[in-house]
Amino acid sequence: MDDLIKAIHTTPIIDNHAHPLLTPTAQSKYPLLSITTEAHGDAMRATTSSLSHIRAVNQLSYVLGCPPTWEDVVKAIDIEKAKPHHVWQRRCLEGIETILVDDGLDGGDEVYDYSWHDKLVRSECKRIVRIEKLAEEIIDALLKQPDIEPEDVFGALRDAFEIAIQTAIDDPEVVGFKSVICYRTGLDILPLVSSSAVRDSFVDYIAGLQDAGVTEFKRVDGMPLNSYLVNKAAQLISLSPKHKKPLQFHTGLGDNDITLTRSSPSHLQGFIRRYPTVPIVLLHASYPWTKEAGYLASVYENVYADIGEVFPFVSREGQEKVVREILELCPTEKILWSTDGHWFPETYLLAVVQVREALEVVLTDYVQSETLTVAQAVRAIEDIFFKTSNDLYNLHIPFKPLVNSTIPLPVRSATRSDEDALTSFLNEYTSTKFLRLQYLDYTSTPRVRIIPVKKALSLLDNSPHLSIGITKASLGLLQNDTVIPGAGAIGEYRLQADLSSLRPGPYEGYAFVQGEFHESDGSIADLCPRSLLRRAIVEAKSQNLEFLVGFEIEIVFMSRSEDGALQTLSNSGGHAWSSSRALHGNKMLDMLHQIYDSLAVSGIYLEQWHPEAALGQYEFVLPPLPPLQAADALLHAREIVNTVVAGYSMRATLYPKPFSDMAGTASHIHISISSPDGDKKEVYEPFYAGILKHLQAIIAFTYSSPSSYDRMADSCWAGGRWVAWGTQNRETALRKIEDSHFEIKVVDGLANVYFALAAIIAAGTQGVDDKLDLILGDCLKDPAQLSDDEKKALGVKDMLPKDLESALQALGEDEELIKMMGKDLVVRYIKVKKAEIDLLNGMRAPDRKHWIMERY
């Protein structure tokens, strides 16, 4: 199934029908509220209560990092639009290969030229010529000629129209035609109309305009003439000896200028039969006549069904229904897709995000029910998004999957209310009885409240968000539940579930969901670890920085003696790094298979796993995700691993150095700057520089336990003890892999991942904002093996803190990082860690090690 999910999110889209974006000076003339509705004027006021609008607000607020209200979204969009180099427009069009632009909707002075849009997509954009607009421009020019007779207007129109259509047929920049006759007279197009019949009614019409002093012609709107123009265009296309360019028809969904009963594509059946060699595209899913479109595309060789515009104008359930209805009859190689994006870039963004969501729901369901194989579903995606349009419009664009997935959104809570999200989840995972509302405290202890599903639903009956009360002492506890000074049990937070993190597991009947701390008035608590990472992501976005993050879970499996004591994994004598010996034995293989399957059920698809160097040590490589989702997935994955392993009477531990003479256990972080231009040196080198500048303080978050420093050593692939970076150098704290893709080596599984990742992103973002120079050189040797002269040449002079006390001191002295993280949060963190040090210092070394291993 992971191959299908990957295809859905990495297949580039040929947008076979859209409209130009507004120029900055024209944007104020049109309401942004129109991005999810065909309503106009007073009817638009009610849009804010529609499902499509509410969903759009939630999705846009997630992308923009702002509160989920329309007012906040509008403000955030204004901020994005003010940024240079069309960064926001590019972001909104991510994942689109090219656009086939119908530029006949708007005045030329209010929108960008079709070719301007080339800078926003990977391949050059092409034109779709709107035939009614062509005729209207000809008539308008003729009416401006003094003393022209009505009869002459028609003759000149007929000749000029044929020339214009033929010119467009011969123009390589034009790849198709479009008719909006649906808006004018309906789709029941008259059969071939004689010139004389058209001339008589047209001449009377023009004469009336001239008598009224009209010199500007706006709209072709009469049954004989509209039918004549469409038939004439089809005749000329059919006579073309070259590739026959498609003729698109608006069908179904439109504004109140349309007569809905005459917008069904079934009215086109006679026209389709008359021109069997003319490719005909039925636009906009023909909504609500989708089944009719599917029928016509399935029985006529020259008919194709486009399923655009319903994204984002129709509700999520409606969109999924459209996909299912078109697939009832229509072959996937006859289906194509478009955004129908217009005026505002947000229309493109919402359309792309929502169609990928709908296809993921529908096609994974078909695969699970064995209606389709994964390979067949992948082909369907490639047909709908790319291949059908590429062939139909003769574009000759090479198929190149996207390097990274397009704009990621949580499928559930970012698009629906909490109640809808939970209900939908329960409909999919019907065995779920309990929710594990989780948070990670300042000691990196995963803490949890179990809420029966029945209770969760009743809470949502009375509140828009799922939350419970929890003592403010919860962010000042040590591992043994001791409350540190200054963090008493007075006061209460609301622990609020973020249902975008909802996943099944770690055991049958349970589901995970991560929580964030809020004050009683609903505001985010300053001390909340997860919210800190969210804030760092938002700040990075303001610098046009976005990321993909991948974690490596290194973990050691240990056996238990009869008295419950931990001991080296049995039957592990031949264990070695990547050794097949460590994969022998049915029990081990069964356990590893169960781990993989349990993770997959939870939507976490491992990229690989293998034995690591220490006895019983294994590494599981998680897929790249946006930072917050990646951190959540890491915690979910660890819980699943621990739960599965416990079922085999073993213990899985993240302890940094289980064996003094063997490799330690880390939690390496891979990060890529996935935003446009992220792979340019002028972007990623200042980001590296920011991290390295603050690395000594960041260590307090990444090596957050006294035992973490047992792993800190030179010359053992652990990132070493120096502030340094190097290309493909596993002995440096920051390993550059390629361009903006780098790995942080100096982090282990005892770190609070939200704190660690927030510190790294915040420091790097500040480096970009300050345009820091990367003064440290590319270290291509083990820093510990450098001579003094080599260190000087590379600028390698600072060592990492030798213990947690030193790291906390460095953190306390780094005023810039304190400002980035929040002073109150850093003060609380240092207090908790100093109290933890005192707690652990009161234990004998063997007892301390065992105590930590039982907890992590």
C-alpha cells in the first residue's frame, strides 16, 4: 500500500483546465471568499457556513501556521503575498507539472499572461482558446468601425472566426479549445445551422445594438449563433490533418448564470456523434451529472471526463463520491483532472491537496477490498494526473515523479471538525475502544491518559475540541513523579488532542493521539513542548523555509531473566552491524514482522531496518515527513515497538550506552529543506551556520540525560565531541549528505524530540534570517584526528559540552537561543534537568543504569 500512497503524493499533475492569476492591482476587485464557491453578490455571504469553506479555512490555516479563522487566514495570506519572488504562488502550485490556461474568462489587463505562469511550474504552460471569447473580440472590433452595416458585421465575423480558429489549430502554443455554450444556451447544441439562418437573427440583433448606440460588444448569447460557432470550430478541428486538438465543454457546476437542467453532458450526445474524430473533454466532473459523464466517456472513443472544480467547491464526502461515480463506468485512461484554479493561487493549493486526499481514501479502499491491485491503482493515479492529458493534448512531457511529496496536511483534523475527524476514524477502525491522549514531558517521559471512545464522543458533544483537565505540575515532574520546586499542583491546563496525529495502535482496540497544553482561556501554554515545535515551524515558514524530517530509531532488545532482571538478548552471540546472523530464528523474525505490520496499520511505513552493531541492537528507518508529523510518528513508532517487544517477554531500550565496549544507541535526525530554493547554498549554508553557532547549547536538548554523555566519543561514528560539520562524515556532529539534506548525529532517544527539533529548526532559521556565513570548513576527516594546523584551517576549535551540567550552562548563557525557545520554557527545562541530575546522582551506577533502561 505504501507504493500507492507514494504515487498519490509524488505523481506530477498536468492541470488540463485552469485560469490565470490576478495581477496585484486587480486582486482587490475580487473577493477572496470566492475560492470555494460559485456564488456571487449577496449569495456569497452565506458561504462561510458551507462545508467547503470551513474545510478550506482549516487547511489554509494549517499551511499558513495561523489560527483557523477566516480573518486570520486572510491576514496570513496578505503577509505571504508581500514576500518577493512569488514564493507564495509557487508554494500554492507545488506538484503541478504544467497548466493549460483558458485565458478567456477575464480581461487581459487584470490577469497575468498564460506564459507568466511558467515560473510557478516545472514545464511550460500552454493555452486553451475559448471560442466564444474569440468571436466576442471579433464582433467588438467590428462594431467600433464607423458606418459598418449589420450584414457586413456577420460576413466579416464568419471569415475572421474561421481564420482565428485555423490559426489556433496551427499554433503550437495552443493545445485545445473551450466552449461555454453551457452558460449561453445550454448543451443541447443545434445540429449544423445554415449561415442564412444565423445571419437573419444576428443581423437583427446587431442592428438593435447600433440603434442603441452600443459600440462595445460583451457576450455572444443566442441559440443560432452560439450553435453555429461551436459547430464551425468542431468542423475545422475535424478537418485538421495533424493531431486533433481537444474541444473542452463546461458542463454541470457553475454560477447562477447557468441553467442547471441544460448543463448535463447527456445533451451533447448528438454533437458527439456528429464529430467522432474530435476529442471532447467534459469539464468539472459534470457535477451533479457525474455518472452521465462517465457513461459518455466509456462508450464514445472521442470523449474524456475531467473531474476538476469539485475540488474545493464540494464537501469531502461529495468529492469522494464523485471519484467513485466516475470510476463506476469510466476507464482511468479516459479520465483527467484539473484545478479550475482561477484568480487566487489558493484555489490551486486547495484543489491539489483535496484531490490527493480523495484519491487516497477511494483507491486504498479499492485495494483493501481487492477491487484493484496496488499496481492497477498506481496506474489509475498516473492516468488521471498525468498520462491521459499528456497524450490527449500532445504535450510530450517526460514523466518525472516529484522529488518530495506535495504540501502535506493531516488528512483528518485539518479538514474537519474534531467530532467529524474522530467519527470518521472510528468508522474506519471499528475495533477502537480507547484513545491514548499522550504528551512528552520535560524528562522525555511519554505520559498518557486513556479515554474510552464513548466518553471522548460525549466530550465532543459539548465542546469543539477534545480536551481534559490536567494539573500544571505535569510539566514539572521528574520520572519518579517528584514535583520540582516552582511547579506545584496549583492550577490546571487543558490537555487538548490534536486529531491530525490520530493513528491506530499500539495495541488492538487503542488509538494514539498527541496532546498540546492550553490555558483555561484556550490560549496555548508557553511551556508546552509540542507547541514550541509548532511555533518554530511557523517562524521558519516566515523565512520561506519548510522541511522534511526523517528519524532513525536505534533500539536495543534485551531478554529478561526469571526474576525480571534485564540481560543481554539471548541467542545474539553472532550479532553484528547489518549481519544476517542477527535475523536468524523464528522468534526474532516473527517479532520484526509484527513490528513492521503494526507500524503499517498505524500508517507508518518503514523505509528499511537492519541489525546495528551492539548485541540485540536494531535500527528502524522512518519515512520523511514534515517536522511535527515526523516527531509524532517517531513517538508512535517507539510505542508500537515497545508494545510488540513486550509481548515476546523482552525489553526494548533507548539507553544511550547499554554496553560499555559496544556501539551506543542514538536517534539520528535527517532534515531536508524542502521549500523552493532550499538546495541553494545561499539558503542551506546559513542554516547550517545557525545550528553550528548554537550547537553547544542545543546539546542540552539533544543529549538531555547524564547518561547521554557516555555515548559522546570520538572515532566511533557517534558524531564526535567537536563543533564541526563534514560531507558524508559520520564523525562530525552535522553530517552533510547532499545540499540541504543533512543529519544531526549528536542526539539520542532520551531527548524530548519536540524540544530538540525546535532548537535545531529555530537556530537554523535564525542563521538564514541573519545571513550567517558558514565559517567552519567542510571537515573530511575525523575531527579528533586533525592536526592543530588542520583544525585552524577549518575553524574547528570548540568542543561540545562534556556532560549535562556543562550543556545546561551553555544553554543558560545562549541568550539568542533562549529568546528563540522562550525564556520561561528554558528556565523550567533547566530546573527540571538539574533536579533530574540530583535524583540520578543519588543512585549507584548499576542501579541508575537499570532504572533508566526500565523507563526508556
